[in-house]
Amino acid sequence: MSFYVYIIQSQIDSTYYKGSTQDFILRLKQHNTGLSKYTKGKIPWRLVYVEVHPSRAEAIAREKALKKIGGERLQAIINSNRNL
């Protein structure tokens, strides 16, 4: 089974949220219906980045790495060919 790392962007204030999941479409729906405590105050969200990983451990490690990145470097990742 594949695991995904995703980045969503708030359409309210353009902030980003980074996460990992097995179903990024379902997870986006959860963010946009207020089921995520952290993101419910900035609805609506749009999916801007997805990458696939073969294991949960790899996806979580990548998520943690992405959470340390911001600014131009994060924008370059979003615009990269790694983005599904």
C-alpha cells in the first residue's frame, strides 16, 4: 500500500499545512469539513502538492522534513516534477 505526503494551502490566508496519509483525497475532505482541529479555522483548503512513498515510515520522515522548510524552497518543491 502507498502512503502520501501532501501540502494544502488555505484560501483564506495562503498558509500551508503539511501532512501524510494513505488517502489524500479523503484527508482533504476532512480538512475542508472541519474534522481537523488545526486546520478548521482556515477553511477552505486546496491541495497543492502530493508525493508517494512505499512505507508509512518514509512518508512520516518526509513530512517532518517538509515541516522545517518554508519560503522559496517550499515553493520550489510544490512546483517540482515530484509533485503528483
